[in-house]
Amino acid sequence: QVQLVESGGGLVQAGGSLRLSCAASRSIFSLNAMGWYRQAPGKQRELVAHITPGGTTNYVDSMKGRFTISRDNAKNTVYLQMNSLKPEDTAVYYCFAGAAPDVILYWGQGTQVTVSS
């Protein structure tokens, strides 16, 4: 069992930045996919980005160039650096871990990101 705890959400103005962290309760090196989904009010949960143990990253096209995902296996932590935030980025961001982005074993509790215009 792995517990994932997110932090770093909050309220920011459009154009600003936030850094989300997801701390796992044990080693994450064996988890092939870790990353972030988000869910905006009234919308389905959507994939944001994910990263492999070796550091290979994948992003949804709309986030490329603005978001950067990274992981520190020694600290059992995954990060999401979000720059040039837009109001449409407002959502609850959920950390996940699993065998693949669509084979998810564990979810975090979510952290709210609100971008004001």
C-alpha cells in the first residue's frame, strides 16, 4: 500500500506559478507511472502529465511548455511546476501512482488550484 499526499495548491493570479508536490509513503521507484490528473468543476478528470522512474515525461498538449513534471526517487516525491497559469487551469489536482497512466493503483486526496483572472 502507498499513501500519496499532495501539497502546494492555492490561489494565484493569471500568469503566476505554483509548484505541487506529491509525497509517497514508501519507495516509488517500482511504480512505473506517477503523475497528475486534474478535475475542473463539472468536467471529467483529465491527465496532466506523468513520469517514469527513469525520468521520461509525457504531457497533455495543452500543458506542454507551461508545466514541468519531475521526480526525486530518493525523497519519494513527484513535483509539478506550473507556470503561466490560466483561469482554465483551475481544478483539483490529483497525484497518482501505478503501472501506467490508465492503470492507477493509488490516488492522492487532491489539492485545489485556483487561478484568478
